[in-house]
Amino acid sequence: MTGPRSPGRLLTRLLGARCGPRLPKLCGGRRPGARRTLLLGTACALYLGFLVSQVGRAAPRPRDAAGRAQPRGGRAAGAPLAEGPWAGTVGAPEPRGAGSALPLNVVYITLRSRRSKPAHIRGTVRPKRRKKPALASPGPGRDVFSAAPSPGPRRAAPHAPPGGRPRGSGAPAGGAESGIRIYSESAPSWLSRDDILRMRALADGALARAPGGRAHLLLLGAGAPGSARRCGPRACGLLRRPLDLSEVFAFHLDRILGLNRTLPAVGRKSELIQDGRPCPLILWDSSLSPASNETHSSVKLTWGTYQQSLKQKCWQNGRVPKPEWGCTEIHHHEWSKLALFDFLLQIYNRLDTNCCGFRPRKEDACVQNGLRPKCDDQDSVALAHIIQRKHDPRHLVFIDNKGFFDRSEDNLNFKLLEGIKEFPESAVSVLKSQHLRQKLLQSLFLDKVYWESQGGRQGIEKLIDVIEQRAKILLTYINAHGAKVLPMNE
């Protein structure tokens, strides 16, 4: 075997030279320094040839009228790039100054950021299409509030509607879309199962006038709309005016704050209701104590006796009040919940029927009824809409909850908070948690008619802005007056 050939011999073969007397420096081994010099020079010549070839490739390309270089491959200026994962992301380089040098063989790529979208509310995004067993419709004579499945085999439903069907107990069958839309696996945690069932009955039940010409409407779970039936427990709904749609907002706010003192209310459209305009339909509760025709209250109280009972803290910590204290059967904590609720919604028709704590407008009931001037002797002014249940006289039921969102901050009624030294911890924690907006959006979205009647999310957001600002003012009031925040879950 022959040893490795020297670089000099290989170079000699490449150049086609032979050893002889004419090339003593290449063939002889007497001068090794000259051989190294020849190798270095050859390498430099090869590198120089490589640079010359690259300069030839980067020759200037023809430019258009705007001064931009024409692309290679025959694509005209302004023509779109080939389709691909980066299609639509290549942009021309920004114009430079006359004195700046810009390499001609560089492609500038601009990655366009995606448009930011608002985060969706949990439970308000319709799910994908999926096969789901059909929910059985109520049988003859079955109450619309009952969620028990009817006997008999259940047929598999065809594909759901393109938008997805609402889920939850009591959803209407037969492909009809419910007025209460729940697209998540479960309803919001602050709404009980009974709340959802009653809301669905109010929103989806057939409507007919109740016998006797009463103002409420009969909710029929089955049968013809004209079938005679008296209003029993959970069978009727009280119809209010279109201007009273804030009753729906009040119901959801009450549940989110953990008070649970209002009756379920939904927005409803029907040919029986104000020419089809959306109106609040409120559950008729036959368990409420009878009220007087003058004050619509089951308890007779004036502002003076109310303030006296607040000082005595009636029935707090299980203490039985003395007869001379002037207490009623209502627990002391109920007034704290009522005052907080009324302040957030600026409801004055319970604790301030004469509008003595703010500047009323001409359309307010106190001005129309001529009660505004009667603020000199406020202790004798009677409270109104103070309602209890027959079987539960310790707790209040909030009725007639029309709120006012157009009252300015410098005209808020702080008289509603007078005499209140404690506030419910559950409600105050929600106001402090910065989650009130998210919960209200999620809860109000369930009611399709009310959501659309307020202009969708944009209109609902404006109402929530008002409530959030009043919540900040209320928290400042609590801190400034040293009021206590106590658990009131009795």
C-alpha cells in the first residue's frame, strides 16, 4: 500500500504539471516554504472566484416607477404571493432615506397580529352540534314546574339546531328554543334548580287570562289556553308594564348577592302582553301574607317605629324582644339586606315613599301623588311594600323592585341607609370581589327577551356600570361610618 499523497503532488496533478528541470520549485523538496506559499495563493484565488460569482448573482434588478425592485421569477409588482401558511403576511419594506444602504437580496416579512376579541362569558357560547336524546314534553295534566321524566320510551332526537339547544331542566321539547338559554353543562351556581324551573315556566309556558279579570296571567303546562283553572301555588305570573323591566335585573342581582328575597322574573313577549312588547312577568306566590290596600304591606310600620326597631336589633342572636321595644316579627338582619338592595337599585317606594332623601322627577310616583311636600313629619310616614310569607314571618319578600339607573351620583338616596349599622357579608364580599360584572353578564344572558330588549351586551354593560359605581360608593359609606359586615345566613 502506498502512503498518503502529499498536497504538493495532488496540486501538481490538478495543474497538469510534470516534474522536470523547468519546475524545480514544484517538484523538489528542497524549499518547503515555497510550496506552502503556492497553496495559500491557490486558496486565495479560489475564494476570490467565489466572491466574483456571488456578486454576479446579486446584480441590480430592474425597478418599477415607484423605485421598488422587480421580483424575480416573473411576478409583477403588487401581485399576491403564492398561497401557503404565510399567505398575506409578506409586506414591502418601509421606505428608507436616500442615504441609507439597504441590501437588495433581503426579504422583509411582517407578522400581523390577530385582532383581540373580548373574552366570552362562561356559559354563553353555544356548543358544537351533537346528538342528544330529546327531552320529553310534559304529559296531560302535568305541572310545568315538574322536572320528573314522563314514563315511556325516549326517542333519540335528530341533530340539534345549528346554534345548539339550550340545556338544563325544563327545556322545551320539539325543537323549540327556550326563552331561558343555558349552553353550559349547568346553570350559574347562584340560581337554584327551582329558580331555573320557574324561569322556564314563566318564559315558555302557554299564557291565558286568569278567571275573574285579575291582572296576572295563567301559566298552563298543558291543555288549551282557555281551560279554566284557578291560580294555585306556582301557577300564575304577575304581569307588569314594559317600563318595569328592571324587575328582571333586580331578580338576578338579588341572587348574585346571596340575598334570595325576590321572586323569579323574566322578560316575556306574547300577543296577550302589551301588543307583543317585552314586559316583566313575575312569579305569583300564593304563600305571601295578605297586604293592606293602602300601603301594600303585611306589617304596619312608620319611619319612626322602623328606626326604633333598628336600635333594638329585634330577634338578633335568638333574643326575644320585649313588648315595649315596638318590634315586629321581622328579623333585624332583614332590614340590612333590604337597605343594601334598595340603595344599589335606588328603590324608594318602600323606605322613602315621600321621596324625602333625594330630588325626585316629575314622573316619580311621589310627585304625581302629591307626597313630596309631606317631608316635615317623616316619623309618621308609613313604609310600603313590606311583605312576609305566611309560614315564615321572620323574613321579608322583596316585591315591586323597579330600579332607577338614570339617577346621578350627586342625587343618590342615602336615607335608605339611615339607621343601618350592619351589612350582609355575602353581598359585601361580592361587591368587593371585582366579579360582579362577570356574574351579572352571565346571569342576565340566560333571559333572551330581556337581553335583547336592552340592546344586547352593549346595553347591559351600561346598566352594570351604574351598579358598579354605586357599589363603590356603598363600600366607601360602610368604611366611613364604621358599619359592621356580618354573616347573615340564619
